[in-house]
Amino acid sequence: AATAALGWEKMEAAIAELTELATTHQQEDGIIAAARCVANLARVPATERSTARLLALALAASQQETEGALRRSRRVASERLHALLALLPRVGPATLRNSVLPYLLRHGEPSAPAAARLLCCALLGPVAAAAADTTDGALAGEVLPLALRLCQDIDLSVRRDMCGQLPLLASAFGPDVAKSRLMPELVELSHDEHPAVRTAAFRALLSSARVCPAAVVQATLVPLIVEAVSTSLATLEPRIADAHLDSECQDPAIGAALSVAAELPRVIETLSICGCAEEQATHDTAPPLGRRSALAAKVLRLCDRLVRLCSLALPPQLALRQHAARALPHLVRGWLAIEAKADAEKAIADCIPALGGDSSVHAALAEAAILPLAQLEEQMAAMSFPSPCRSPRYVVPLYVGMLAAAAQSHTAPPRWCMEDAAGHAHRAEQFVANALQPAGEGWTDAAAGSAVAAGAAQATKLLRVAVPLLMVLRGHNGTQERSKHCRRAEDVEEVLGSVLLLEPLACGRAEVMAALLRQVEESLPLLDAATVQARLMPFAMRVAAALERAVSERRHAVFIVCCCLRRLRTATQRAEVCSWLCWLATHAHFQSRLLFLHAAHHLLSAQPACGCSRSFFKAQKLLDAYFALVTDRVPNVRLNACRLLPSVKRSLRLPSDSHTLSTLNAAVASLRLDSDADVRAALATVEGLVLTIEVLPDLLGASRAALLPPAEQEAEARDVARRMEEEALLVAEQEQAARREKQSTDDMAERARAMRCPCGSAPSACAAARGAGLGGAAGGASRRARSVSGDLTSVRTPATLSKVPHSAQSQRPQVSTSRGVVRGRRNTREL
């Protein structure tokens, strides 16, 4: 804004004056502010001449740093380098040739200070990229010899920084130059005598594999990557049981091995992207199973060994175990890429139990492994090789165990579930059981507070994965469609139950409760009505009714209750929720009464997720509870009730709500004379809108919508749809009750029919016996059975019922054939 008002010239002068004053008075913050101004101005559209002058100012400021006249902190050097990198893409080839290239050549000389050569290394890659964009081949040709000379510098810091610039130079100069000039230098740096340079060269190998041709990758880069992984494996394997391995990072060899272990995800991902297969797939066809690349299998097997080794590290070796957790999904995906399902399943089965028992690794598992592993399990379940049966479950027990460990942190100390090497072969279910063990001795208050804080932090990170994991388990993809292969419903119930177990931990932990409520709200579309009614509704009601909870948490819980109300599939369940809301309206604490008004606002709103029809709102006595709060003794309740007056008036219809309209007018009159000034001010803001709202006649939906303005017709159409849905639920519930009554009556009649033969024989046998002349008691029993059968037939048949006298009909159950609902029931003993 200042540049647009003052112009570039004045802004350049101001920045130059600021830089000079800060440098003169030795003010580090002023120098950083000036450098940030230069970086911000680089984003403002300007002419090339103005950008060149600004670049000259930034180069002059960096010149003082590199010559040693003014040695500043790393913050100053970083900010000035950031300003230079922001300006380089904006300058043209003339500025690059006349200003930047001489600067680089001067600072890249072997006689220049080390700081100058390090600055030159940091600028080489962006300058080469800018020169490639300007198609200035001569400029690029002058940059390349300087880069090759710096790769042979005597200072290890310069060689290390040049490793990071080689992928940028390879991308700028093209595959031919990269193959002939740059890759040999990278190969030489990967065998440098200093481990820090070798580590930087290894990272450069992974980055260069994306820009180099496939032939160069397979012939040059992949063997170097394999060699680095093998060296790291050989270095760490003898010392993996050492509890002080982290303190030995001063050893350069161990530091390099740990750095390679940290890059395992990139190793596997890079090899998968570049393709280690000897015969690449053409078009949409994949290579045959028997022609897999031996090189790919060799690399993956080495990575597999290193991941297993890192997962078996002792619990104090947190870094190694976290590297294994982040690399495990990439390893499984690599095995599946070459269709090695058995190896993928074995990697999951061996590594997940070893990692799942360590609570310090749960954050890394949640952030990097849970969701990808769940998707890979679904992929393995869909594969028909080597067998069509479903794979064992590992991710859901792992996630449930992690949630259980976090939920128990307020009652039990964290436990290591890996006392010996034999414990690594246990399944995830055993680690879940270990996580739920009671607290041991020596559990002090300080340790309890630390465990609760750690458990809360773990729970917050774990909850971020809950809804994406539920989507995977429900078989949803990005378009919310069900996939062909999805998990059983028991997995969803198990995950949801473990998520709700975090409720005690959330007491006094606002971040945990906020994350828990957010995940519960987002999981509503993924659950069926029965789960919502049995699991989520009680949880939301408990949180909303707890007076010790924060107001924001209770309001969020009430919103979830309103959303759950839309998901319930019976009118009886919805009526129970409305009764609970009416209980809030009559609560002794005013905050609960405010929650009822908050719920009424959501129910009367046009949001499709949480609203109800206006007729349902009135039929459930919610409108009567609202009018009772208009005259509440607390002014804040009356103030919030004023804001609902327009929505309440829109819900009224004439002539059925004429009495309610009179009550509304009386409420407005009482609020107009309220003793509190804030209540009167709140009424004044909505009274004009209330007076303009016209109460419509009680007509059909389409006719009533035609009388409304266009802005309210959509809301009226949504209200009609909601009312039709609620009426359909009521009719379905009545029909289901009628079917249950009819089934009960038919069952009793069937039992009575089975009692016709006291001898226990079939009715046909009794009829044959009567035909053969067997009289006496059998004939009397048969006659009594026929008499009972005739009575039952007369009860069940409406035509027979109409032929008996009125006095006899009054003793029999009355059946309504129009509604199909049984109005009475005969005594079971009499039947």
C-alpha cells in the first residue's frame, strides 16, 4: 500500500535509509526488518529497472556480511539470503549477467572467505534456474564451471552445501549435462571422507532421481542408494540394543547411519516413483508378475531389514522408532507395487506390534502411518494374490490400543510394552491389553500430571485421524461412494467406542474436548442411525448437561444433539430428545436455559443438518418452553429469547396458531417494558423485522410458498420436505407397531390352534379315530376343541364379528381395519 502511494523511488530510499541506520547503530532487528521489506517488495509488480536497483541494494548489504566487516547472527544472514532468493526470479538476463554473475564469480574464488563461498553456493541453483528460464545458454555455461569447482572445495561446509544445489543444477541444465558433468561429481561426493558430506550427498541422490533419466537412475543412482542403506544397516545392527545410542551421535559414522534411517520414506518413495523395474509398464499395462526387477526386490529387502531394525530399538531410542513408523507405509506400498502381498503382510505383522506398545511413538504413527496403513490393508484385502481370503486386521487394534493408552493416562503411568526381544512378536491385541494395565507403585502427583499432559497431547494428535480412518473403514473414497471391499461394521463400532473413551481425559483439557467434539460432529454422516442413537446421542447429552464444562463445549454438544435429532429414524426417539431439551428449559441454572435457546435457534434454522419442521417444533411443546423463558428472571436469558422472535413468528399459521400469535404479541409487549436496558435494546433490533413478518394461512405447501417473497421460498420448501419426512417416520412407526400387534395376535392364535388335540397327536389322527367310532373322552375333547376354534375364528374375522349380538361384541376386542391398529387385546388366559 505504501509503494502504491509513494512510488518505488521513495520506498527504495526509505529501505536504504533504514538499512544504513540499523547497520550504523548495530540494531539486529532493524536489519532483519529491512531485509523483510525487500522480500515483500519482490512480490509487488514493478519494472525490471526498479527490481534491479532493489537487487543491487540487497547485494550490497550481503557484501558487508561476507567481507567480515559486519558479522551478524544466523538470523540476519538467513533473512538477507531470503530477500536475494525472492528477487532473483524477477530480474532479466541483463541484470543476471551484469550484476549477479560477477558477484558470484567474485565470491566463489578459492581465496574468498568461507562465508562468501557459502553464500555463492546458496545462490548457484536459483541463478541457474533463472538463467534457464531466460534461455541464456552462455550465462548457464559460465555458472557450470563455478559449480564444479565448488564441489572440489577444501572446506567441508562448502562441499556439503553444494550437494543440496546439484539437483537444482541438474534440473536447470537438462539430462545431458546432468549425466555427463553433474552426476560424476555427485558420485564422488557420496564417497567423501567426511560423513556429513556423504549424508548430504545421499539426500541429493534422492532428489536427483526425480529429474534424471531412468537409465541414469538405474545405472548410477540406485546402486549408490543401495550402498548407503547397506552401510547404515551394517553400522546400526550391532548397536541397536545399546541404550545410549543417541549419545553416540558424536561418532560421524553413527550420525550418517541415523541420517540414512531418517530418509527411509524418501528412499522407498523415490525408488517407487522412478521405477526400479527392469521392464517399465507401457500404456496402461503392468509388467508380468514373473518379470519383477531383482534390483527393486533387493532395495526393498534392505529397507525392510532397516525398518524392522529401527522398530526393535530400545524405548529410549525415540528417533529410530519414529523413523520406522514413518517408513512402514512406504515399505508396504513398495511391496504391493511389485505384487509381493506376503512380504507386505509380514512387514505389517512384525512392525506394528513392536511400535504400537511404545506410547512415545504414537504421535508419529498417528501422523504418518495409521491412515496409509488402513488404506493399504483395504488394498491387500481386495487383492486375490496369493489367496482371495481377507487379510488379518492390524491397524484397527493398533489405533484402538493407542486411544486406550491415551485414555488411561490420567489413571495409569505410561508403560513400555517391550521388555525383551520376544515381546516384539506379540500381536496388536496384546499391546492393547498391556496398555490397560493398572498403575504401578511410585505413581506420584508430579508423574500423574506429566502423564495426563502427555496423554492429552497424544489424544489430540490421535483424534485427527479418527474421521479419515472411519471413512476408510466405511469404504468411502473422495466422492463419498462406497467401495467394493469395505471393513466390517464391528471395526467402526470399535474405533468409535475407543474415541468416546477419551471423555474422562478431556475433563479440564479444552483442546482434547474440542478435538473430540469436532471428530464426533464430522463422523455423523459416516454412521448409521442405530449407532448415532446408542453412542453419540448419550455422549453429547452428557457433555451438554455437565455444568462444569466450558460454555463453548456445551454449546457445541447441543449442536451435535440437534444434528443427531435429524439422524434418528423413529418419532419416539425424536420425542425423547425434545423432552430432554424441554428439561434444559426448566433447569435451575441459567446457562442450561441458554442452551435450550441455542438449540431452538438451530432447530428453527434453515441448515439441513440440524433443523426440524416448524410443525414438529410446536407439536413437541418446544414453543411453550420458549415462551416460558421470555419472562425469565435472568436478563441474559430474556435477551437471547428476543433474538428468536422472528424465527418463532415465521413458524405460526392461521387459524390453528391464533392463540399462540396472541401469546407472541403479549411477549413482545412485556419485553418492550422490560426493566433491563440491554433487553429493550435487543428487542429494538428485531422488533421491526417481527412486525413486517406476515403470518400465513394454513394452506398446502405449494400454495403457501407462492405467498412468500423469493428469499423465503427456499426455506419454506425445506420446511415442507422436513414435515413430509417426519410424517413418513410417524406413519412407518405406526405401521410397524400394527405389524407387531398383528404378529403377536397371530402367534397366540397359532398356539391356541396347536392346543386343540389334548392327546398330543395330529388333528388328522384324531379325526380318523373319531371316524372309527372311538368316542367317549376323545370325542368330547374334539368337540371342545372345535368349540374353541370356532370362538377364535369369530374373534379374528370381522365378518363373523358383525353377526353376533351387540352385547357379545362388547366383550370382544375391537379391530380398526382402516388404520390396522388393534384397539384392544383379549386376555391370554381366556384364549
